[in-house]
Amino acid sequence: MHLLLTRPDPSPDSWPEPDALEAGLVGHGHTVTRAPLLTVQLAGAMPRLAGVQALIVTSRNALRAVAPIPEAALALPLLAVGPATSALARRLGFRTVIEGPGDGRGLADVIAASLAASGGDLVHLAGDTLAFDLASALAPLDFRVRTEQVYRTEPAPTLPAAAAEALRHGSLDGVVLMSPRTAKVYVRLVTEAGLAAATGKPLHFCLSEAVTAALAPLGTARTAVARAPNSQEMLALIAREAPDSA
């Protein structure tokens, strides 16, 4: 299959961590065209940790933003949203990593079951856009969550040339969308480029139902949703759909 991968490029440019999703797609024989719809800007500083009992991370970008990780942070428990973030945390040296199911609501349940509210503050290393408000979700249980913005994302001003060309010529079999915000940017940019009708051909592989919902303005976009919101399940979804979409 010819797939359009819309997630941000790894950043900063010197970051050695490969894109496991892209590598997995290529390894399964797919042709991947990269067309990032968001650019990640990293803050590059770990916030103060006095009185903190644990860190929360809901994106690998947050770990990239604060690397290299100071020893004081590595000694704290880290609660990660899903397997990809957990794996990166372990590679960076965190000694206690507690893995969530891949979404914010599920991670809130894991936090409540794993920690005591009386143990100290929690620091959520986050971006400028929150898919799920952990602080509000955990407040009724008396947890104090301090949300620290360590990176931000900027939408592409126009549809990347690679995406526009592939849509215009009908060469795409699928579009990989990993977040609701990315899907919203995709909808806006294809519409502004006059290519909304062309999105009816490729199958849109969505990380979650929220991603699918963000595509609703396109009307005719075909969608398939991963069984769980992580890269492994996205690869499995594409593998299941590939015979029918080739």
C-alpha cells in the first residue's frame, strides 16, 4: 500500500530515536510518503521537582523536550500513556515506569490505582494542546497535578506538496492519522487546497474514534479505527486492511 504518514517529523533533528511506526510500515512492505501536518517545538528544560512524587508523560515529545533527563527525575516513578512512551522512558533511564493503556482516561485510572494522593504533587509534562485533562480528572480524588508545557505544536500553513500531489493523482491507498488535532489540520488543509473530494479514495487509518470524529466535515472519507490507541495496534489495523485496500 502507498500510505501518507502525517505525524510530525522526529525532533530535534539530532534526536537519535527512529520513528518506529514508519519503520514498521516499511518493514511490512508499504510505501510511505511523509507529510508532517504539525511541527514540534521543544522547550528543553525539566521543571522544578521539589515535592513531586511522580511524573506523567502522555507523549514521547515531552521526553524529548526535557532530555537529557536529570538524575532527580530518573529516580521518580514515571506514568506513561502507552507502550511507545513507556519504552522510550526506559531507554532514557527511568527506573520505575508504569504503563497506561494508550489514552488519557485509562491513564487517569492507572494513576489513581498506583499512587496515593497524599504522596505529593504529580507533574504532567505536556504540550500546548491536551487531548485529555488529567488534572481535572484526578482532582476529585485529591490528586494535585501540575501541568507543565514543555513543547508545543504548530500546524502546517499549507498542505505539504507530497500529500497534495498524491491526493491529486489518486495514488494513495491510505492516510495515517495519529491524533484528533492532526485530523483537524488535515481536514482544513485539504479543503483549502480544493482536494476534499479526493479524500474519498484512500482509507484513513485512525488511532481512535476521536480522530475519526475529526474527519466528519469531509463527509466521504473512509475510516478504520485501531483497536487500541497505540502504534502497535495501528500497524495491526493496517495489516488487516491492506488486502482489501491495495
